[in-house]
Amino acid sequence: MRIPRFELERYFARHEFSARYLLACSDCEPLSMAELVSMADHDAGELWQSLRLGYTESAGHPTLRAEIARAYERIDPAGVIVAAPEECIFLAMTSLLAPGDHVVCTFPGYQSLFEIARSIGCEVSFWEPDEENSWRFDPDKLAGLLRESTRLVALNFPHNPTGYLPSASDFAEVVGLVRDAGAILLSDEMYRHLEVEEDATLPAACDLYDRAISLSGLSKVYGLPGLRLGWLATRDLEALERIGEMKDYTTICHSAPSEILGIIALRNRVAIIEGQLARVRRNLARLDAFFEENGDCLRWTRPRGGSIGFPRVECTDDTDRFCAELVEDADIMLLPGSVFSYGKRHVRLGFGREDLPEVLDRFGTYLAGRFR
Ligand SMILES: Cc1ncc(COP(=O)(O)O)c(C=O)c1O
């Protein structure tokens, strides 16, 4: 299997640890180890203190899988497998797809959601949003892409990079369409629970449809990407078994310390998510003012969920150059739309971090000096 390079990850590899100000990250403010461990209840504290660093159970620590299952309505611990989030995508695609299968995927998006399928030899159709309609993904367009031979539909809501979140009725329609097509639904829900409006959280796909597989993890909403902890949750135990067999060829089992820290995080999910969501909402209010002030240069479609957005840049027609100059001259990292193969008019901007107001001030000063 030959696979093209992952453009977004290569861009991060180049700049994430050298640029001083990060305005492109999709994860929320990372928690410190001390903060997380201090949240442990007695039982989890014991697990942490007595942990031996042997191999772990291939599907994940039973207590961790039980905590994960508790976050869903209709999922048993047996319907959960633990792996790094990116690994979960790889495992699902490589174990469930074969050359010639038809796949539909939201686009633009996180590259592995369609690239792995393409590299396997699948035919991939893109379901694209309408920027002029607040980046809406129209279910009618999806209906037009589905075929009798469609094997899998890969969705990602809240959406990376636009921040689009469908209404509950659009989402129900979408799940119904996939069900009627008899396809597997791989639902990337990495940003679920970071909804801007109250009560806008969509049901998990795995609770709505028995052939849906929900992907989630601790990287974005919990601010714990360094744990590399994600999971797939489904009622399709046959599919999960095949995914588990594929994992024997990647990591075999998860990292033992990460699993215990994950148990601590999940047992404190309400408090952790509340803190991250409050920061995201605060930062969005700050962004409203920023885009108002810089409306001559940047056009903003306010995200409905997640910690990232995809503004259009009006003061240049080459966001590759714009981002290169920004990191060179002001030490600020933004992500050009080209890493999503989406032309040169957009940038991805992240707003889950504590220093966002300071970075925006610098960005505003840069724009004023460079373009006015
Ligand atoms: C939509 C989406 N899915 C999956 C991932 C993978 O998560 P991780 O980097 O924690 O493996 C990301 C990371 O950016 C993402 O944005």
C-alpha cells in the first residue's frame, strides 16, 4: 500500500514546535500531568500507584472500556476498542474496506478519512459543503452520491476544518440515508461535546444505527492529545473483531500509563469538558471582535462546534504565501487551506488555547502593518 503524504501533519511537523504563537491547533488547552493526577478518585489513584508497565489487554483496559461505554446510550464495553485516534481511522479503513469499494467522505477534511480508502483502491466520492450557506453539508447532496455499491460513509461533525455542525434533523436524515444504503457509517466525533450553543450536541452515530462506528478520544475536547488515547464504539461486534485483528499489526495494545490516566479523565469528564467549553466560548467572543475589526481582510463563518474555523482571506489570493510570511515575520502559525487540498483562499484557525487573546493581538498588529 502506497499512501500520499499527510499534508496537514507534515505542516505541523515543520512549525508546531518552532513557532512561538500557535493559531492553527485543533486541540484545547492541554492539561498538565499534575492537574490530571490530582483529579483521581481513590480507586483510580490506586491503579496509578500500583501500575506495572507490562503489556495491556489488546482491546483496552476493561475499566477504561466500561468508562467509555458509559458515555453512550446503547454501547456495551464489548463494543469498544481503544487505540490512538488516528490509528482508529487506519484500523477501521484497512480492516473494513477492499479495493473497488465505493466510499463517500465529507470534504475538505482530515486527510486520513479519505486518503487511506483511496490508497486501498476504493473509489471515493466527496460530500462537499456550501460556504455561502454557512458551510452547510446538504443531505440532498449526500443522497445523490450514495450508490448500491457504497460500502462506507465517513463523516466528521463537528467538522474539521469548517466548524460546521448539522442540525439534529439534518443529522438524523443523514444517518437514515446511510442506513437505507446499507453502508457502514464511520462517524468521526473527535470534536463532539464542544458545541457553541447549549443543547446542540448531536447523538453519537453508534447510538442511532447498528452499523455505525463512532470515533472519539481525549485529544481535542479533553486537552489530552499527549495520551494518544482514542476509541471506536459500535454495536457491530463482527466489524469490531476485524478491527481488533488489524490492531495486532499496528500497536497490539495501548500504553499502560495512558490507559489509567484516561480512566481518570473520563471519570472527570463533566468538569474537564465544562472548563474547555467555557474557554472555547470566551475565545469565540474574542474572535467575533477580531473579525469585526479585520473584516476587510478576513471573512469569518462562525463555527457551530469544535475548536477550529476556516476563514476566507480576502487580502491575498495565496494563503500558502500568507501563512509562510506570517510564521516568518511574526512567529505565528496558521494553517493554509492547501493542506486540505482546498485552494489558496482559506486558513484554518484554532481557538481552544488559553493564549488566544494575546496571539490575536499580535496577528491584528501584523495585519495592520502588512495590509493597511
Ligand atoms: C477530525 C479528526 N479526526 C481524527 C484526528 C486524529 O486525532 P489524533 O491526532 O489525536 O490522533 C484529528 C486530529 O486532528 C481530527 O481533526
